[in-house]
Amino acid sequence: MINIGLISLGCSKNTVDSEAILALFKNDNFNVVNKLEDCDCIIVNTCGFILDAKKEAIETILEVLSYKKAKIVVCGCLVERYFDELKKEIPEVSLWIPFKDYPRFASLVSNLFDIKNSSNFDIFNRVLSTKPYTAFLKISEGCSNFCGFCAIPYIRGRFHSFDFDSLINEAKEMALKGVKELVVVSQDTGKYGYDFKDKNINLLTLLKELVKIDGIEFIRLLYLYPDEVSDELIDFINNSPKMTHYFDIPIQHISNKVLKLMNRRDSRESITNLFNKIKEKVKDPIFRTTIIVGYPGETKDDIVELKDFLNEYHFNHLGVFTYSKEEGTYGAKLPNQIDEDEKIKRKDEIMQEQVSISYIENKKLIGKRFKAIITDSLNNNEYYVRCGYNAPDEIDGNIILKTVKEHKEGDIINIEITHAFVYDLFAKEV
């Protein structure tokens, strides 16, 4: 029996890939283990999106090479981008697997141990690595937007939707296994169905089927492009009890000049109109977005405009990244590249601005009631819970529940927010 372990880096989309990889070794020849020291084979599924992710991937690969008895297999975005360079620079790795070889993933790894394994990589056949009550549903692959800062189209290829019926069947199977919280993800979630001949299939028709599934209590959407959030989608989220009123809409910037340089389809006007519309239509919406600072051509005036916007349109959750110059992208070729120290200074400015905004918005939640799910047990009848306020990707703050009742992970309860801090909330059971 070969002990095999897997380290998954990067985003939730990569987590889904990792779960499909694990399913390849669910047979009599392999045993999936959690402790690296017990492994005969360690698979590292890498991210290669930005500089920090690439550094983390390289550091992880070098770290696992210290487990001398294990064969090291590396796959994912970093391998896709730098396959030849990596093979040359880190020859100690037993096997590098780019995306084109995923159909042969099982056989390539098994061959390292003189074992035959004809399992086929199937995104709909997964070993869930999340808590039993929650799972990601990846609905498409790739991206065709070619934003100036982003290498995803060059790594993952052009956008393509996954089969509608297969997604519904996968969600039903998850529900039968006890999944109550479904998180819908992709590189371009709002575009689902765009490439189908049947134009009646889209994100909204998918959601209408998902909410019918018994056992699923929460459905959350992540990564929506602003111009793809339709009035119909907003209304559906507001009116469907299973849809969390959580809008994760990365805007990247608000300056029209910078948005144009980024090759974004949005403008300040279209973005503000969208958020105004959501606030008008949806009860107690929660907003999350991401911002990139230090993009080539960005000026201090653009940072002032960005801070003014954030103070006018408060986001509950904000992620700020410094621009990463990625080879092959439009942004990498632009003049007026900005010094790294200046990028960090601008990021710190924005994050400092967000501290007071987060506190203000959190205080507004005191007295609000949510349906929630128990995610972890603390001491003295205290629990971590998740609701429409926070996503399961460790980016948003925590909600700590104090209750006299005993619960287990996955229990569905009702809570009321009682106290608010900059990033975390306290709640009671109601």
C-alpha cells in the first residue's frame, strides 16, 4: 500500500482540482494520508497567479523535498507556466505534471511505483477535503477576459462552462453526503453558459435548479464580474431563501483611467450604479471586493479617488493586492511601472482606510439576525459560525457564538449579532 498525501495551494478552484486528483488514488494500491512524514508520495498542487503565490509554491516544493523517502510530484498553475524551467532548476522532483497530462495523471504517478492505474481525471469525481457540511462547486474553467494584470487565460486557457446536468448531479450527490453549504466558484462565475448553444442555460438557470436540492441550506456565489450581475440575478438572490445575500464582486479599481489600462469592461459609473442597485433591491447585502494598487500608470490622484470611493461605498470585506508584473500580460508591457516600495505604501494606505470602514459596517450588523452553520467548537459553549456575512475561504472575519446550548459542526441555527469589532463579530443564539 502506497501512502500518498497532497498539498493544495492557491484558490478554491484549485482545491476542487486537488479533490479530483485525490479521487484518482482511491483504490487498493494507495492510501491517502494527512501526515507528510508517513508519505511515500507527496503531490503539490501549485498556484502561479502572482509573485507571492509563485514564491509560496517554490518554498513548499523545496520544503517537501526534505522528506527523503517520498517521491515528489508537482502539478498546477506554476507547472503549466514554467514547466521547462522548473524541470531544469529543481531536478530532485520526481514528476512534473502540466495540465495537458492530467488525463494521464493517475498512470504517471502510479508508474513511479510500478503500479498500473487507469483512473481518469474527472472534475466531477472528487474526494471532498472540506468539512463534511460544506463544498465548492466549480462550474467552469479558464477565462477569456484578458485583464491587463492577469495571466489566467494563458495558464488555464479560454473560458468554457462545465456540463449543466453533471453539475446538478454533482450537487445532489454532495447533498446526499451531508453537504449543506454550497459555494459556487469559477474564474468567471457570471459567464456560466455563455459558450453553450442553448442560450437558455446560464448562471441563473443553474441556480434555480440548485436551490431545489433537498439538504442544501446555503448557496453562495464567489467571483462575479460587475458587468455580468444582471437585475434578474440580483432579484433571485434577494428572493431565494437559500441564496446568501453575499456579493463578492472584484472591481480591481475605480479610476476610469486605471480601469481602461487594466482592460476592464467597467467604469466608475457602471460600478457605482451596480452597487446602488443592489442596495436598493437586496435586504442587508454583504459586499466583498478586491483592489489592485500600483498598476502601471496609476497616480497618487487615483489613490485619492479610490479612497474617496471606498469611504462612500462601504465594503464589508476588502482585499488589497499590490500589482504583480506577470510576463505575457498587457500590463507587463506598459510604461510607468511603479516601484515596489510605493506599491506597498499605497496598499497600506488603502488598508488603513478600510479599518474604520469595516468597524462602521460591522457595528451596523448589531441586532441583525442570520441563519448560520456551526463551523467549529471553542471553549465554554462558544462556537465559530458562518452565515451570509462570511465566506469559507479564511478571508473574511469570524463570528463567535456564545450559547448555553450544545452543538456539533454542521448544525443549522439562528443567530443575532451582539457585538462588533474591526474584523470579527459576536453573536447569540435566537
